Amino acid sequence: MQAIETKFFGPTNARGARIRVRCQARTMFVSWDYAKGSEGNHDAAAEALAKRLDWRGRWYGGGNADGSGNVYVCAGNVNDPAFIIGGVEG
């Protein structure tokens, strides 16, 4: 299992706002959902990557050093049936 990092990228003339979500195994982008707010978008991006890699368990996240995103680590049972952030099912 690897840590998951998220980072916000604002809209440009060619693309809408998005989150880059990455770990050592993969990088992908997730479109920004204005209904979710900042934390909700970062959590959803981390969950999307974990699901793509078939990772489960209890994940904990917090802001990264430069304030542009979050870092998530799995500290729970990887046999949990779902991706769970901080004790709340996502």
C-alpha cells in the first residue's frame, strides 16, 4: 500500500478545475465537483484512485506541506469492505 497525494489545479481556458491524485503506482485527474467543496473533492479523488487500484481500508488524510492538497495513508484493516476516510464511509 502507498500514500495517496491530491493537489488542486484551477481552471484554464482549455480545462475545468480538477484534482490530480497520485501514488507511486498511478496518477490520474478527477474533475472538480462544485457541490462537494474542497475537502469533499480531495476525499473523492483519493477514493477514486483507491477504488481504481482495488485498495480498501480505513484512510486518514490531512493537508500537505504547501497547502495545495492532501495526503492520505491507510492505517486500518485493508480487508474492510469499503474505502473509509477517518471512520466515515466514503
